[in-house]
Amino acid sequence: MDVYMKLVGLSYLQDTLRETIEKVYAQKKSCEVDPQKFLKGKDKDIKKNFILLRSLTENLIQCIFASVNQCPLHMRLLFKHIQERVKERYAPEKIQTTRYTAISGFIFLRFFCPAIISPKIFGLHYQHPEPPTARTLTLIAKTIQNLANLVEFGSKEPYMKEMNSLILENIDHMKTFLDSLANIGEGVSTGVMIREHNIDLQREMGAIFRLSLIHISEPTRPY
């Protein structure tokens, strides 16, 4: 699924995230908010760091929320299928959360957030981030992932609780975004070629399957 989303959605991901990611690189400012990670003589203005972190995170969130119509059709068909299966499988009291987290577990946990943390790998920037920038991107990704999970920061990461207000303000918007991704017409066929990217899905998925077989047959090497 991860490879599939990257295959059909890489251009969408880049168009959605690149501008804000480049701003984070250009600012070269620390957004450290964990007192235990402060460097001596640096990063000590937590309030100032939170203001900057919130601004960058909110900017990225709004870019994502505004991108529904740019999301590739084949990804949206998958999300629609996932949401329909959730509605069939789970009890009504569980559906109200699971219908959203089932989709966010793919598009955020496996797509948007990994790209935010590793911009070069996803073609969002030409070089790997310096440590302060990497830390800022990690904090942004943490916040967005919690928002996608519809949960606030708690005792596990108490230093991030200041970002809970941003999460609470955007939970309804997140639900609307996830529902909108899965809300497409009934007559759409999954056999359509992705013409805008000139991708033949049958051929590419066949290549992915063959590569998977090769990797499965290889002996696992210890790390």
C-alpha cells in the first residue's frame, strides 16, 4: 500500500507539501519545545518556539485540507473502499472514530508524515535537513499525526500539550477532509489509466508484485 500510494500520488504529495517544507528549510530556526533537548544558551524561549511551530504546522495542515480535489482518483477509490468496509464490519459506536482513522492510518501515517520527516526521499527538497530543521519537521509531523488520529498529546509527550489547542480546533476539519477523500461518484471505474501522470497501473502493479516476490525469497539479514 505504501509503494502504491507513492507510485500514484507522488506528484500530488509534492504539490501539496513542497512550498511549506521549503519555508521550514529556509527559516533555519529551531522550534524545540522539549526542555530536555535544549542546547546550552539556545532554544530557551519555549513560547516563541511554540508560536513558530504552530504557525508552520497550521500552514501545512491547511495545504493538506485544501488538496482534496488534487488527490489521485485511485487513492480516493481505495479510501472509499476502506471506509465502506469499516461501516460494514464495526459496531455503530465504533464507526464514528474508525471510519476516519482507517483512512488516516494510510494517508497520514504512511504518506504525508513520512514525507514531512524525510523530505529528500520524497523529492520535496534537494538535500537532507540540518538537525534543527529535522527536529522542527519531526515536531510538525507528530502534531499532524495526532490530529489525524483524532487524539491530543498526553502524558507520553507532555511537552507537546501546548499543541493540543491546534488539534482541537482542527479535528472537525480533519474529519471533513477524510470524508471528502472517500466521497466520490458511484460510476467511477478503477480500471482508468492515470493519464495526467502517464501511468499504466496494471503494468506498474505487476512490477511491484514481482519485486515483492524477490524480497520475500531473500533471507532476512539482521540489523
